[in-house]
Amino acid sequence: MVEASSMSVISLISHATIVVQLVMVLLVLASLTSWYMIVSRYRVMGRAHKAGRAFEEKFWSSDDLASLYNQSRKDPDVDAGTEAIFRAGFQEFVRLSKSTRGAEAVMDGSQRAMRVALQREQTRLTKHLPFLATVGSTSPYVGLFGTVWGIMNSFMALANVKQATLSVVAPGIAEALIATAIGLFAAIPAVMAYNRFSAQSDALLTENEMFAEEFSSVLHRQVHGREG
């Protein structure tokens, strides 16, 4: 147990029990990993929002869907979910239009292709979010476990002391509480990031679904206009 006169954070950590130290290491690794994912998700969400809006403007200003599709296929923007939905839907629309006369069959196939693209986009946008949720929900409890373990060992060590004073008990309790502090340090940013990115991904997916519905209407008019 560290002396009360040298209660720096480093000395407290170095004199903690092996279990408490392992808990601290685990929480630090979880925190570093979550921060890496936070930065990564921040960039992905920003690019997805910007690219999606840019493609929608390009889509509504274009008079020829075929040329827009060819341009998108040659130079795809992987960050634009709306562009991926457009490519999937239009590719299936063209393929079925050549081999099927029924308008309903063409539309059903195109809509299925767009739903698959939507699911892929959802997977891409929500990547790493379960890990952030796990870190945010479990880190305080992992830190609390380290604290309880450290305090338990501190009180067990008092059995060998004739007189239990605050200077004897305080270092052991202080080193144990560091685990809880690290757990909170890991959990708070993870929870905040998870909530923010969940809201952003939901908003982007809603925009993608709206685009898919609007694009379906455009294809519906085309296929029925061709029949007429």
C-alpha cells in the first residue's frame, strides 16, 4: 500500500493490486478504441451527409437518368448513400425492362434492389455504434468492480495494522477509486458519441428512404409512360 505522503496518481496506480491494474488497463484500451471509432464515425457521417446532398442536387437537375447512371458507375462516390440506391434501382430497372414487359414486375424488382442498397447503407452508417454503446454502458461497472476489489483488499490489509487511521486507509481507497474515474472517463464520451451518431445515422437513413420513394415514383412514371 502506498504511503499517504506520496499519493500521486502514478504512485497510486503502480501500487494498486494486479486485479485493479488489469481493470485500469482494460478501461484505458476501451477508451482509446472508442476514441478511434468516434473520430472515424465523425468523418464518415460528415462525408455521407455532404455526398448525399450533392448527389440529390445532381439527380434532380439531370434530364437523362441513363447518362447520370453511366457517370455514377464510372466514378462512384462511396460516401453517397443516395447514389448507391440510385445505381442499384436503375440498374435493375434497365435489366428488367429489357426482359420483362410487365410494369409491376419491373417496379417490384427495382424496389427490391433499392431496399438491399438501403440495408447496406444502414450497415455502413451504424458500424462501430454497438461497440460505443457497450463501452458506454459497461465501463462504469467495470471500473466499479475494480474499486470494490481495491477497497476490499484495503480493509483486509487493515487486519495487520494495530491502529486503523485515515492515513492508513486513505491510500488504498484512493487507488481503488481511480478505476471508477477511468471507467467514467471511458463511458461518458462513448455514450455522447453513440447518441449523436445514432441520431445522425437515423436522419441519413430517413433521407435515403425518402429518396428511394421519390426515385420509385420517377421510375413508375417512366415505365407507365413507356407502356402508354
